[in-house]
Amino acid sequence: MIFKVSTLGYIVDWDKASSKEKDAMMRALERVRTAYIFETRRIIKSSEDAKDCSSQVQELMPFIGHKCKSHDIVGVFKGVEETWEDYYYIIELEDGKVSYNTMVDTIEFID
């Protein structure tokens, strides 16, 4: 199915579409939103990277490389991942794997 979206965000000819077509358009838009919402916008690993970020993100930058705990995740704080929806702590575990935890959770620096 092909449909056009105006620059204001409205589907062109929405009123002419059948209920079945409207359902299909809404499902397509939801799939697109879901596909992109968690895409990485950028990785913040230094004070320079964080210049235009919130103070909450900027305050974390001096702790890169420090041992931390967020929720039940313990490891080394490596930075912050910014997606279109949220920010995530990047934590490297002892086994070298990387874990991401939402910044809605708190983070505690152990060393």
C-alpha cells in the first residue's frame, strides 16, 4: 500500500480511504515508529560528546571507566546511548559483554 503524508503529518486523502485501508495505514505507521524509535541516535562517551545534552547526562561523563551498579547490573560505566525515545547507561560486564539499562533507573558508582 502506498500513501502520502503531508508536511503537517496528516495522511493525504484519509477521508477517501476505506476502514480496511485506514487500518492498514495505521499498522504500517506503527511498524515504522517501532522500527525507528529504538535506533541509536548517538553514543555519548566524553564531556565533549555531552556538550549539548541534559545536565543529567553531562554529570555522568567524569565517571566513565568507573565500576557501577544500575538495577541488578554491575560492571564498568562506558557512556550513554541516546535513542529517539530514551537514554541508556552503557555498562560493560566482567565477561566483556555490554549491557544497556534505561536511565530511568538510578546508577551508583562503586569505586
